[in-house]
Amino acid sequence: MPFRSFTARLIRSVFLSDQTRHLEFEMQGVPRFDFVAGQWLSFQHRHSDGQEITRAYSIASPPAEGNGFALCLNRVANGFMSNFLCELREGEELSCQGPFGDFILRPPVRDMVFIATGTGIAPFRSMLHWLFGEESRHQGQQFWLVFGSRSETDIYYHQEFLGLAAGHANFHYLPTLSRGSTEWTGRRGYVQDHIAGTLAGRTDLEAYVCGLDKMIKANRDLLESLGWEPKAIRYEKYD
Ligand SMILES: Cc1cc2nc3c(=O)[nH]c(=O)nc-3n(C[C@H](O)[C@H](O)[C@H](O)COP(=O)(O)OP(=O)(O)OC[C@H]3O[C@@H](n4cnc5c(N)ncnc54)[C@H](O)[C@@H]3O)c2cc1C
């Protein structure tokens, strides 16, 4: 799909946690904005020193009719673009280009495990809503989402994923907390602590991993040590 330059207008900005926001935009002047689940956009904004800064953000919503899309964005301490976007007010506009990226589902759809930490959930929210948006896209396959967060308040889109799992026996949602409170009865530790047990010796799936470099490396190393082919492990690095 060829990339284009757009003006995006912020329609809605909601807190997912105290440092993280879900932002909904509309592309201005176009009836449709087409992309493939898992792709990202490049946003531009000029720094006060005159320098044009660009940063990549995964699209967190599934492809849909119309010109809307969403982002899931974390404030990085002293970060330029993440703070600018988190402070953007509804109705304000900014420039972006896209869609870019080949971190997309490879046909034919097979059983898959999605592994994310933090805002690395963004492309998987897009993919999962796309997959479960139509029965023909997911029937006969199994999907696992292993989602790592620090504490209960950082499990972005938790109710949404619980709802998706309640409605689909082939979607297995496994949130895991590295610093969960004493009340947390779910999984604890890092995402990679739960992969071997979840896969139960299987090496015939596809893995999609998204987040920071350290987490991606830990999961790639683990999957390869379990006998996975490197080409069955796809990843998107945020840093
Ligand atoms: C393909 C792609 C998709 C991405 N999608 C998303 C997304 O959906 N949501 C999202 O929140 N981010 C996403 N990112 C990360 C994003 O592009 C920025 O790197 C991030 O928002 C920081 O930018 P900044 O301008 O605020 O910080 P900068 O001014 O660039 O950096 C400030 C400081 O923070 C450090 N830093 C940079 N990036 C990170 C980071 N991600 N985490 C922790 N520390 C960091 C830097 O080393 C620096 O010291 C994506 C990155 C890529 C490459």
C-alpha cells in the first residue's frame, strides 16, 4: 500500500493509566484511511529549536470503514513527541505519513502467540480486533495473547481483552504482572516466564512480539531455545 502524507485531527484522548493514553484521530480531507493491522504511522512536529522531529507509532485500532484510527501511547520521561501527543487537545491537528511497516499477519492464518509489554500491545489490539471481526478470519485457529504489565493499573484494554476471550473459545488472554498487588490472582513475572508453559512443546505456531528491545531479545532467545524456526518469530522493536 503506498504511503501518503496526512493531517490527523485528535477526536478523543483518554487515560489508560496515569502515563498512558488512548488517542483517537480522524484523517482530514479523505473519506477513507486504509492500512493493514500491525502497521504504523510517522508523526511530525517541530521542536522549539526549529528542528522537525518524527516518531513512529503503531496503529492500535483495526482497519475500518472511514478515516479514523487510534494510538496507544506512553509518556517517555523527557521525551519530545510522546509528551507532545499526550498533551494534544481534542480538535488539534498534526502531520503524519504512512501507513508503514511489514509487522502484519502473514497469510494463511495459523495458530499464533502474540507477546507484548506496555504499549507494545498497540499492533495486537489492531490485529486481534481485525481477526475476531469476522468468523472466517479466525475459525479453526487458536490465538494466545501474553501481555506483560507492571501492575493492575497498567493492563491496557483489559476489559476489552477479557470480553474478547469470553466471547471466543479460541482466544486465550494471559495478562501477567511483574509487580502485581497482593490481590492479583493472575499470572506474575515477565512474559517470557509464561511462554514455554503456554505453548506446551509446540513449535508449529507463529509468534509476534512487540515492545522494547530487551523483552524482544529475551523472547526470541527463548523461542529459539525451544526449537522454533527464526522465521516463525516476527517482531517490532520500539527502541
Ligand atoms: C515502529 C515503531 C512503532 C512504535 N509504536 C509506538 C506505540 O504504539 N506507542 C508508543 O508509546 N511508542 C511507540 N514507539 C516508540 C516511539 O516511536 C518513540 O520512540 C517514543 O514515544 C519516545 O519518543 P519521544 O520523542 O517522546 O522521546 P525521545 O525524545 O526520542 O527520547 C527521550 C529519552 O527516552 C528514551 N526512549 C526513547 N524511546 C523510548 C521508549 N519507547 N521507551 C522508553 N524510553 C525511550 C531515549 O533513549 C531518550 O533517552 C514506536 C517505535 C517504533 C520504532
